[in-house]
Amino acid sequence: MFSPLSSFIYYPAIDSLAAGLGTTIEKINWTITSYQVVSGIIPSLLGDVADTVGRRPVYLVAFSIYLVANIGLAVQNAYPALLVLRMLQSAGSSGTISLGYAVVSDIASPAERGSYVGAVLLGPNIAPSLGPVIGGIIAQYAGWRWIFWALSIISGFCLMFLLGFLPETARNIVGNGSVRPLGVNRTLVRMPKNQNRSTSINETQRRKCRIPSLLPCFKVLLDLHAFIILFINGIFYMIYCCLQASLSSLFMSIYSFSELEAGVIYIPFGIGCAIASYLSGRVMDREYCAVAKDSGFTVDKVRGDDLLIFPIERARLRSSYYFICIMAACTIGYGWALDQHVHFSVALALQFLIGAFTTLIFNCLGTLLIDTNSERPATASAAANLVRCALSGGGLAALSKMVTFLGPGGCFSLFGGIALATVPLLYVLQLKGMAWRKARSVCPHSE
């Protein structure tokens, strides 16, 4: 939740920040751009580290950086400090989604992984809708500094919880959970019990560490199977961001909404995302079992299944065709509802459906990504973050001109068409995916 929340909670305070620091709105907008740039790069480095030294140390370092940055943002009084600390805040929070995917890959078998991914993505999916509402209320009644104090309190509590209770899950550190970890990989509550530990993993392999690098992330991008997943996911994230970014301004100009009302209208989208996050796990787990039954495959929820001989692409993607078609239709309808100045309740209802079906698509693609990259889940998720940040950055840069020249109807019809254009790619992935994965297992990427 922390990465998108830190981004979206900031938006309602832009005017008061500019006034309080004696600077311009344009300069404050640079802090948003720098935040996005850092959030695209840092997860790629943290994913490599997490796949090497474990999840727990990276979580602790990331949250420590995030906490320090939030406290600094709450007390700073100059624009240069704001700019630097916002980048530090992004560095601390942006890798947490990749780490969440990695933990799911560690602890959940493929047959139950969909439910876990749905739970992990609940925070990232609802934060963009809740952030502006919470930020607007805090900024109006307590001042912009309390936005950062609130984030400091929440992240400080979370850091204490992680320090005391989050166990190491990386399989190169703890195997299937039977190997006791060392040092910072141990939880505080387990430390007294781990003095006389047993180990079955080569010590050199477990403690191997290297300088963080973007190279493993780019290796994922060079894998055709992974790249198609990342590209499609990035397309839908771009549409998602453009819908969110244009929501308040369009409603303020078309329906004459106030700033407070323009913050509240994010809620239907967030509710749709939250409901879909809950339901998507059940849908994906049911689809997995159905495909296994059709294929005569025996599901093993304890040791996990050998996905090299299982049509995992079919299990994860066969429902996504319906999700994409409905999402695209709702996006086109949403654009024309705004264009024709239909009552705002219609546009909000369509926003609810867009949020729900976009979330279902994200969860299908995200689960497939870690299913097919179980040996490097954090790195693969970081690669997804890199692609979606690049595509969303391009979409957001062009959004204003698209709305101006095409109007809301033409603009969102184009987005709906782009969404539908991903369907053939999904079909190719479902048709060729297993063969590509088998070829990769024979000639794996060199480390």
C-alpha cells in the first residue's frame, strides 16, 4: 500500500506545500516526477538483492529509509529538502510490491497462489483511490505536515511489526522452512531459539551477496514469455493511471465539482478494486483446479506442482479475455458519458466496473508472472514495475493533449481499443507459453 499511497496522498497538498515553502506549483510537480522516476528504478535493484540475501533484510532496510524520509518531510522547510526527501521516500516504499510478490511465490503453491496475490494487491489497488481523500482531509484540517507525520506513524508501526515477527521466506535462505536463518534473517521473537541451529543448505550459497544490479531485471525483459506478460500488464497500468489522473480535473470542469467532491469521487473506483482483489483469488484458484481436472493433473497443495508439465497459461488467462472485453467496453462508455455530459452517476458506476475488471486483469497477469518466474519472483516483479512506469509515464505525458484534441469520448475510446489489442497477445502466450518455458528450462539464463 505504501508506494501508491505516498504518491496519491500528496496531490491534495500541492497548493498548500507551494505556499508554505514559498515556491511554485511547477516546482512542486517536479517532486512528483522525481518520485515516479525513482519508483521505476529502485525496485529493479531491490528485487535483485531480495532474490539473493532474502526478503526480510530488504524489507527492514526499505521501511527504515521510508520512515526516516517521512520524518524528514514532516519537519523540512525548504524546497531542495522536499525534492531530495521525496526521492528518498520513493526509494523506501517502491520496492514493497515486488517483495510482496516474492513472499507469495515462497509460501504459496500454484494451486492457492491466486488468493495470496489478490490479498497482496489489495493495498496497491485501493491506495490510489483512498490517498486523495485522506490527503485532502488531513491537509484541510491539520495541515500538510501531518500528511507525512501520519505516514511516519503508520510506517513506524509496520517496521516494528516486521522487525519482531516477519519470518524469512526466501528458499535460498530457509529452504522449505526447515532451515533456521542467521543474523538479520531471524525474527526478534525467534532469536533465542536459533542459537543451536541446524542447516541443510550450503553456507556459501546462502550468504552469497553481490552489488545490486539492473542486469537481472533486463534479463527478464529479454525473455519473450515474461516480456509479453510485462507489456500487457504495462498497457493496462497505463490506462489505469490515465483514468485516475484525469478523473478529478474532468469532473471539476464538466460537472463543476469542488475540490473536496473531486476527492470523494475516487471512492467508487477504489471499492471496485477492493471487491475484485478479494474475488480474483477465488476465481484464479478455481480456474487452476478446473484446468487441472480437465488435464488429468493431480494438484499437490503441499509440495506444489511441476508447472513445466502443467498448462498454467490456460489456467491463469482463460477468464482474462472476458475481463478485458468488459473493461474495454466500460472504458469506451465512460469516455462518451463524460463527452455527452451524462449524469455523473453513470460515469462513477462505469469507474467502479473499470476498477474491478482492471484489478482482475492485474491479478491474473501478476500471478502468472510469479508462477513462471518462481526462481526470481522479486526480480520479475521489479521488471514489471519498470515496464509499467515507462508506459504510464508516456501515457500521462500525452494525456492532456489527447483529451484536448480527441475529447473524453475519443480519448477513452482509444484506450479501450488499445486494451482490446492485447487479446491476440494473450492468445499467443496461452498457445506457445508452455513450449517457451520448457525451452528456457533447457537453456536457462546465465547468472
